[in-house]
Amino acid sequence: MFDASTAPNESKVEPQKLFLEPVRIVEKYPAGDGGDLKKKHMVCLNWLLSDKPLDLQTELTLGFLDHLLLGTPASPLRKVLLESGLGDAIIGGGVEDELLQPQFSIGLKGVSDDDIPKVEELIMSSLRKLAEEGFDTEAVEASMNTIEFSLRENNTGSFPRGLSLMLRSMGKWIYDMDPFEPLKYEQPLLDLKARIAEEGSKAVFSPLIEKFILNNPHCVTIEMQPDPEKASRDEAAEKENLEKVKASMTEEDLAELARATEELKLKQETPDPPEALKCVPSLSLHDIPKEPIRIPTEVGDINGVKVLQHDLFTNDVLYSEVVFDMSSLKQELLPLVPLFW
């Protein structure tokens, strides 16, 4: 599955060189006529974090830093931006490491044009403060527990777990790197926990903020200004361009385009033949085991309470469920029980 391409250079993505100084881009975006357009600006600060792919240890540590900065409502960078009153909502996805070179983005939308500089300064001053003071110890522990649990449980809900792992591998594989590397979190996680315990979280995360953000000249600030007429201008320009293309085509070109369109439509609407449908994996009754799955159960007792223990592989995650006997509670009081959860 992971064999090297016979033509490895045809689709190779070259890394982007880092800028020597920040760049600012101001563009218009289509906006409706309703509301105060003056308060519909957007601003987002974006950093390219490296001129080459990062090692797994650094990627994992940046993931923890991203969660500390933005991962919860109490995260300091998220909280200070939302409580500032300078915008309606946060934009930018924080750390993005699925491309060849990772990046970090953060900003606000619903900003008044007069407050654009204030948003930028608030982001930078908040990051400087976090680099100087570090994160709360309890926040670091909570972030560690959350991310470690997510990695170990790998709960993908109704989405196929195997497909999820494959997509996680694709982020490296498409750039000719080891596709199994993103799945090897165990040792980097142990190393990170040991380093935090030995050096403290400030010694781990503050240098990352300084290196990849505060002292990183490759910063692109994008300001989007509302323009209620942009959509109509873009539509008119597209229509004009299509008319020019059509005018340049011969009768034979137009006929071929119509034929190709009909052929595509026919292929899309034609049902798959039976031999193609047989290629789709499916289960039959013979594939379902007749015997039920036996879950090992050990019955014990703790302080007079019956305890059922099931020795199963859970990737070092302990699952505990406590069941209370509610038979003595009056029927009319049962709807009130959730109030005490």
C-alpha cells in the first residue's frame, strides 16, 4: 500500500521559504447590505512555523500548546479574545500540521475597522505574556489528560476507525515521509510528560511561543473588508470571461463540448452494473458468528458494594461505570434526578 511512486518527482511539493519580514494583505469579501458594514471586518494573523517538516516530538508538543492556547473556553488566548468585545467570533484554526509545513492562525471576525490594530496588539501582547509567565499548572495537567485520553481511546464515533488511521497517515505519506510516524505517539508522549515533570511546563512551552510565533518573521496578516457590491462584480466578471471563451470557440468546439457534457451526464446517471456492485464488500449471514462474544467478568466486593471487573484491552484507559438502585425513589421524583448529576 505504501510503495514508493514510480515517478516521485511529478507530484513533489517543494517547501516554501520563510519570509524575512512580515507581510500584510488587505482584500474585500462579499457582504450583505444588512447591518453595520463598519463592524464586519475580519483580521487574522498567520505564521508559517518552519521551512521543513517538524519531528514528531515537536509536532506533539505544538499540539499541546495549541490546546492550551485555544482548546477550551478557559484557554487564555481564546478567553481574552472573546472577552475583549473587539469581535464576534474567533477565526483561524490554531496549529495546522496536515500540510508539508505547519502553520498557526488566530484572529477575529465581526471587528470594527477602527479596532483592527487593537485585535492585532491584543493577540501579540497575550502571547508575550504567556511566554513570560507560562500556563497554569492545573491547565497543563488538564490538557495532558484530555489529549492523552483522546490519543489512547481513538474514539471516531460512527466513522470507521481504520479509515481514520489511514487518513492520519496520509498527512505524511503524500509528502514521501513515513506514513506510520503519526501513529507512534507513545514514546513522544512519555518523553514530553517526563520533560514537563523535570523542567516545568514553562521551560517546555515558552520557547515554542518565542521561536515559532513571537520571533518568527514569516507572519502574514490578512484583513478582510466587507464589500456589498463585490459579489455582483465577481459574477459580472465571470459572465464576461465565459462569453469571451465561448466567442473564441468554433462550431466544432461547441458541438464537442455539448457531446462531452451529455456523455458525462449519462455516466453519472447510469446505475453500476452487477459485476461492479459485487466488488463492494458486504456481509452475509455466514459471516456473522453464531456464538455470542463472551466478555470476561470477575465479581468482587469493595466496602460491601458488588464490583464487576472486565479484563479487556483498553490501551491503558480505565473505564468505570457506577450504577445506583433507584427502585426506592418515588415515581414523581425520577424526573428530578438529572438535577443532581
